[in-house]
Amino acid sequence: MLAPVLVTPPASLPVTLDEAKLHLRVAVPNEDGTMPETDEDGLITALIEAAVSHLDGWTGILGRALVEQTWRQDFDGFGSCMRLPLGPVTEIVSITWRNDEGEIATIAASNYALRTDSRGAIVQWDRSYSFPSPVYEHGGVSVTYKAGYPEVDGLSTVPAAIKAAILLMVGTWFDNREATVSTSISELPFAVNALISPFRRMTV
């Protein structure tokens, strides 16, 4: 399978700076519930981004998208089982194909649907649809899709266990600043591994 391509990165992080500061107890909330600025805000933000990067997307150890983002999966041809590797998939944005002359065409959405099985998302074709040809020999079919947990009413729907794991990682690195430089980022606390284990991508 060709590596997926990130089209649109997430617009926010699963954990906010205020949530992290509250977890780290570096500040006391204001009367309106907001957190005051601190000299550590830059470091804390960087640690949140590092934790998310370690978990999120194609290169993350979870093998899934966290905050909603858009990806493109290229295939060398059409097939009855075109699997989308990053989940949770919420929408197929478009499917295009390129012929031997380099011309690109978009397939009507009525010809396919999004289906999910125990291994993730699949493009399900209408039984009456005939695959066009000839397809460009390398990466000629492209599926663009949205994956990740969307915001609902402005609130993140990323599972609480993943958010807790991110906060634990940030807390560990914040309290052990030398370790964030001299040791591997993969050396996670046991509690973090326990929290994220159910969300790891499984391959068969």
C-alpha cells in the first residue's frame, strides 16, 4: 500500500493549553475560569504538540487520526477492497482517477459508499459500477477522505483515555526536562501505554 498523504492538517489539538496547565498545576484559574498566562506556556504548548505528534497520523504509534483532518490514499488501480488506513473515517470527500494521458476525472459519489469493518474503513462500490480504464500505472486512483474525531459544539470528541494519555506524557516531560532531551520519546509511562492500548491500529 502506498503511504497516505496529509491534505489538510487538524485545526486544533486534542488537549488545550489551559487543560494542560490545569493538569500541571502551574497556575490557578481566574474568576471566569480561564487560566492566566505563565512563563511556561511556550514549553507546555511544545510538549502538547510533541505528545500529539507521537500518537497522531500515519507516523504516530496509534496509526489513527485524532482531531479531524483530511488525507489522500492513492492506489495503483481499482479494486473491490480499497482500504483506508487511517481512522476513524467520517467521510469520503472524493475519488478521482487518472488515465494514461494524465487526464483526471472525478467519480460520482452515487457510485460508492463508506463501509467499516473490524479492520477499519473500506470503499464499497455500487454493484452496477464498472471501473474505468486504462488507469495510470502508479497511484492513478486517489481517495480523499476525512478522518479523526470531529468537534461537536466546539468541544473535542477525542476519547478521554487518549486525552489523559497526552496529559500524562506532557506531565512526565515537564517534570523531567533533561529526559525529554537525552532519552527516547518512546519511553512512555506504563499508565500511558495502558490508556492508548485499546486504540492502536490492528493489522491482520
